[in-house]
Amino acid sequence: MLRLLELTYENLLAAVSERYGKGPFLAKVLYREFYKNLKPDAWRTEAIRNSQGLRDRLRKDWCFGPGRVRDEIHEEGLVKFVTELVDGHRVESVILPLRTHRTVCISSQAGCGMGCRFCETGKLGLARSLSVEEVVGQVYQAMQKFGRPIRNVVFMGMGEPFDNLQNVIQAVRVLSDQRGLDIAQRRITLSTAGRIDGIEKLAALNMPNLNLTVSVNAPNDELRRRLMPLHDRGSLALLQKTLMAYPLKKGKVLNVAYVLISHVNDKNEHARQLAEWLKPLRARVNLIPYNSIKDSFFKPPGQGDINLFRQKLIELGVNVQNRVPRGRELMAACGQLGAHVRYGG
């Protein structure tokens, strides 16, 4: 089958040569129609209208299976959409309108096996990892079905990207192919709950333009273990050592996500511990106010507490920025995805 959502241009060029004995002309036409003109049935292109036999073979081999958009919610330019996959599992994606561009937040798994206590997706457990087609398909749907030009892609939706690293990396290659969607790798971010083995594997791939975000969320081992069961696979000291060895391109920084939860990880002592942990790293803290999820005893911090924590970090020399929550009421904000999905049919 020809699954263009899984293929870079070079992959397609090799496929049309092997399958049909054709060269760059056919590959360029199909790739341009599919990705630049956003036509899922690119085999219908007029450029090969005089070769009915070839068109018939292409039609027979063609596969377009990103899943079916079953639900969508809109609010002031923000779009949350739910995709039902071929086996009935569902994933959520969010298109975020920013001042100068649009970002799409996509999922890498149906559910998630990390079990973070403050995350709606973590309550679902892991159903399965997504295929390359299902990952890239979320960006394609954002552009083709919803008509939204996308500049940035963040793997911050459902799932742990480093638990599906092979498919995620191929998806990145497809998304960044200049002959296709042409989303520069410097505008693509992989986010991890702190999978140390995954960070090491990514470092070995030599993709220096990719952005990396690591969710820390607690400045000491005891508290992090309570919030994130993944922590049992490696201490903060080991995570720090791994990040110190991560090859950062000149001018780039690691992004450290810190979900601020009222009366849990927002004290002055937590700010001091976090600043101390960050000292050896070239990093920027994204301070994310906790977003409420169903049946949770955690509470979002007030704006005053957010400001105090941020100011304390600044005084301690930490590069920090506030993440403004978007889509809270739609259950579309950080940590809230999964509220509108079901598994198995």
C-alpha cells in the first residue's frame, strides 16, 4: 500500500521506482498534490490523465487512513478535534491560534502509560501507540479539514512520545520534508515526562534543530515520585546528568515544564530546590498553572501565587516564562486531553 502520510519524498521516490518503474516526475506530482495542495486523492491528478493504467494501479494501492474526525469544539479560533482511529480508539488534538501563527498540539499514543496524577490522559492508561500515518494525519487534518495553516507542531497531546520514538521520529521527518508540509524541525517540539532512555536515544539521532521539553513538575525525588510514577525509573540527579550530556545547538535551550499545583509544589523551598537543580543546565522553565481534571483533589494556583513563584525563580537567576492556559473550559488545555475519548469501539 502507498501510505503517503508515512512517507518522505525520498521514500515515495523509491516506492514509485520499485512498484511502477517510474521516476521523479511521478513522485513530485503525487507529493505536491497530496501535501502542497492537500488533496488526499492525489492519484486523480490531471498530470497523469493520459495513463489510465497507472492511475488504476495507484488508486488500487492508495491508502489514506488518518482516522475520522468524530467531534470538534471551537472557541475564539481554538479548535479541539477528536479523531476515531480504525480500531475505534480515539485521540485528541488541539489547534492553538497565536498572535502571528498557529500551533497544533498532537498525540503520539491512544491514552498514556505514564500515570501522572495531575493528567487526564494518565487516568486512561495506555491503549496503544499511534502509527506514523495516525501521527502525521493529525497535522494534515488540521490543515486540510479545518483549513488552518500550521507553523509549529508540539508533541504535547496524549501519550509519551519517547514510548513511540521510532514512529514519532519518522513523523517528524515527514512533517519537515521541504517538498511536503515543510514544517521546519526548529518549529517542532518533542515533550517527555522524563524518559531518560528516550532522551539518550534522541541525542544519538543527531537532530539538533528539534526542540525538547522535559516535564519535571517537582524539585525533589519524594514529591516527584508522588506526582509522577515514572520517577521510579530514574532520580532527578540521573535526569539532570542525562540532560547535561544532551547535545544542544548553540543558542538553543532545554524547555523544562513545571505544572504549578496549589499547596503541592508552589512553596518558596520548591523554587529554591528547582533553581539549584537547574544550575548546570542551559534551560528555560515553562511555568504551567495546573488545569483541573475530573475527580481530582488538586487545585489550580491563584494568579498571585503564580506571580510569587515566578518572581522567586527570577530572583534565583532562573530563565522562566508563564504559559497562559488556553482552552480550559473545553478540556483542551495542558493535562486535560482525554476527556472526550473512548476505547474499543
